[in-house]
Amino acid sequence: MKSEIEVKARVRDAEAVVAKLADLGCALSEPITQDDFVYNKIGVDPKDHSHGTPVLRIRVQGERTIFTLKKNRSNELDCIEKEIDVSDKDILADIFELLGYEKTIEVHKMRRKGAINGYEVCLDEVRDLGTFIEVEKMSDEDGAVVQKELFDFLAQFGIREEDRVLIGYDTQLWLKHNQ
């Protein structure tokens, strides 16, 4: 089963990254507003993703509401991800609660997306966190090998190892507000 494998890093100069992407033939979309409501199993520590329990998300993006289930493979940025459009986010939230999940964090961001070399590239402005670049690939290969490939791709944008972030926006925000 293919997984979504990604690498995420802080961006110091978003304009330079956008220009470099354009030089490589990758045009980014207009900004898309995404409001994510993240649910974790009751009793499971939201910052500990080693347990294998799926994380559930409701994403509101314009007129769309998208249900996402993520289940980690080797780490938080290497996971099986399944998505489907839904018609009623409130009923879905009730279903999550009936399944023993609780909303643990909200993530609000503006995202610009593009594609290059078989990768999806996202430039995100995340409320309360800052600007990030994310590059992802759907693959059934070893997550660590693909993440090295993805980071090597990001290095051409001036992204350094110290810019790299090993956890998702939801975990970053949870840690920021719960430490």
C-alpha cells in the first residue's frame, strides 16, 4: 500500500523559494485556505505517534469538507493516508466522538501547491507557526530512503538540516500550546 511520504522545513525567504521553483518550471497555485480540525483517540498522547493509532482530520477548504485518516508507518511524516469528501463536518465530528476520538488541535493555513519531478510541493503559511515548505511523494518504498531523496531536493532551495521539521503542524501547535 502506498504511503504519503513527506519532508517539511521552515522557510526563511519565501520569495526566493517561489522564484527558484519557477526557475525549475514549478508554478505554485493561488493561495488556498485550509482549516484543519485534528482528532486523536481519547487517552492517546497527541505528541506520541509511535502507537500506530490513526489520527483523524476534518479539513475545510472552500466549499469542500474532506475527511482524512492518517496512520504512521516509520514516523509522523511517513504515513498511510486515506481521504474522502464528506457533506457534513458536524455529523462527522459526532461520529469521531462516538468512536472515542476528541478534537485536540486546529490548524489554520494558507497553502500554495505545485508539482515537479513527481513530487507535490506546498508552500504553507501556518497561523502561529510561520512559513514552511513541504514536499511529498506517494510511494511504497522505504520511508527513510524517500525522505532523504525529498530532503536532497529541498536542499537546492537553500533549505538546511537545521530548517527541517520532523513533525506535522498539528503536533507542532499542540506542543506550542501544551508545554
